[in-house]
Amino acid sequence: MSISRPKGTMDLLPPLARPGPLQSQAAFSRILHSAGQVLNRAGAQAIATPILESRQLAEHGVGQSSDIVLKEMFEVRYQGGHGDLILRPEGTASVVRAYLENGLKQLPAPLKLWTSGPMFRAENVQKGRLRQFHQIDYEVLGSDQPLADAEAIDLMWSVVQVLGLGQAHLKVGSVGDPADRERYRAYLRELLSPAQERLSPDSRRRLEVNPLRILDSKAPADQELLSELAPQNLLDFLGEEAREHLDAVTGYLDSWGVPYQLDPSIVRGLDYYQRTAWELHHGGIGAKSALGGGGRYDGLSELLGGKALSGVGWALGVERLLLALQEEQSLQEPELGSALYLGALTEAEQPAVLALARELRALGTTEFAYRPRPAATHQREALRRGARWLGLIGPEERGSGRVSLKDLASGERWETGAAQLAAQLGWAAGRDTSR
């Protein structure tokens, strides 16, 4: 019997397996490392939240009328359980819950937090859309200033610039204040109700609960009706304060030279957003071109039972970034690393090889052969493992306390004293040169 991974999940493989771009653990780690550097340098603090969350968190935070809650949540069934646990579908509500539960309001405000990890949604699997996917989340809690929104957008843009994505583009808009959205909902109900029999079943239900979600619908019937009726966009319904907020955000972006397109059609899919909303797209990855998005969510804390708390943040999909990097051919094949591979030629040299390897591991990546072999066999194995250098100890080297060294990239050979080996490789004391 052959057991396969569940549909909509992905194995990430080590460089030695020569994985495809979307299964490369090295590329995956590069994305997380690059994002972490950008966010850490901006003063963001790392946080981690459980994969398991309460169902109430999603219902109150994401919204009971959302497709996530209605169709896409993974419930966790366990002995004695009652469907009260889920696998988290997104990160923002979890970060805000952790902030409230752990008294992080005592820390200096605004507090910048970032996290990464797997999220879970029971979606139809297709290119760039998995059931277990990974996100990088950045959240700023405790500031209602448009500067916080602009900085968040700038940091998201900085991440894709560090990754070298030249075809990414930003769309910025606003979903207004609650009163603005209520006026817009009333307008949509008035516009769509006479033709509601032409809507998809899901959108007929949304018409009363939250008609803004109809604008996000991918159902052909909904798309056809929206194209025919051509509803006004939400920006036309912004109040004075929301308009001033958006103008301030775009003013900062203009002054910093962050390129963006003002998009009146942006409607966030989660209930907690208000005012600034934005999306990051990459046209090379297909029709579903979003790499991520974000926005302001000043009302989320109260939905979760906390006091009023301003917040703004974003999420980037790691697998979608991998797709974009693949499209731009920016994923590099693994090359020879900085590793040393040590081997003994006879059994008598094996103890010296093991002792030297253990000593050198404090300074750099060092592997050793588990048993003595001929020099040519050791070299083949070192190359297979992606080592940069091959070090051999045979009877002659054992007698003189030396190591025969070969640079596998250039082919250069030389001998050096075992005590001087680290210096010969450029491994300074206390400096980890692991690949």
C-alpha cells in the first residue's frame, strides 16, 4: 500500500533532492529569511500563535457570513470534542487574540508584530491555491495614524523588492468607515434586489447578510449581472474622514516613491477591515494573481471581546511568492555550499577523522564518512552531498598530523596541518559558516 500526502498539501524537499521550485525548502527558507530581515529592521517583534484555534475566533473575527467560515474551515475532531476547535484559516485574528490574552497592551505602542506559518482552508485545489498554505503576517497594533498604514504598505513592497520580484504591482483603495459601508450596502441591495433571481445561491444569501461579498464572487452568473449593472464603487461613498485618511496614506507613498495604482474596486473578504485596503499582484502567476493583501482593522479587537484597539497589517502567501519567483526565473539552483566532507582511507585514521569533524563543527558545516573508503569514493560522495571541500586522512597524513585537502569547485589540492584547517577554509573562530 502506498500512502500519499493529502490533496492540497506540499512536501518541501532539501537541496540534495534537486526539488522543483515549488518544493524547494531552500527557496521557502529564503523567503522567510528575507521577510524577517525587512520586518526586524523596522522594529517588528516575532510572535508565534497556535495552529489550533477556537471556532469562535474565526466566527467573530473572520465573519460568520464569510466563505471561510461557511465552507472552508477545517474542524478538528478528537475524542470528547464538539467541533469547538479548528485549524487556523488566517493569521490576523490569532495575533490580535494573543495580544489581548497575554496583556501585550502593556508594551510600547504602537506594537509591531510579525509571524509566519501554515494556514488551512478547504478550498478547491488549483495553481497557487492549496489547502495547507503558508503566510507571512505583519501587524501593527495601537495606532490609528495613516502613517502606520503607509509604513505597512512600504514594508510589504520592500519584501518583494528584496526578493527581486520585478513584476509585482500594488493596488491601494479604501473600504471606508462602518457608516460608509452601510450606505454602500444599502445601495447594493437596492441595485441588486430587483434582479436577485439571477444571482448565484450564495450571493442571494449574501444580499441580505453582506452584499459587499457579492462583488468578490467568482460565480459566472454574479459576474455577468455585475458587468451589466456596473455598480458604483465604494470610493464614491467614502465619508470625509475616510477620504482624508486615504489621501494621507497615498501622500506618504508618493513621497517615498512607492509605486501603486489607486483601485476603487478593492473589497476585502474579511469582516474586520475598514479604511485602507490594498493588494499586491503579480500578473505572471495566472488569473488569481494576488500575492497578498492587507488593510486596517480598527474594529477587530472589539469583535473578539476586547477593548477598542486600532490595527493595520498584511499577509503574503509564501507559495504564491514561490510561483512568482519561478515565473521570473529568480529561483537559483543549489550550488556547492561551504561544507567540508572528511574521510579516512583506512580504519586506523577513522578516530582522527571523527575527532577533527567534531571540533570543526563549532566553526562550520562538517560531515564525515561513516567508514573508510578509497579517495575516489569519498570524492563522489562529497560531490553528491554538495560539499565545497574534501578532506582526507590516510596513513601518511596520520603520521604527519596533516590533512589532504581538495577544493571541489576549482580542483586545487594542498596539504595543511589539522590545527590550521579551519583557517585554511576561512572559518574564523566563533563564526558559523554553515550553508
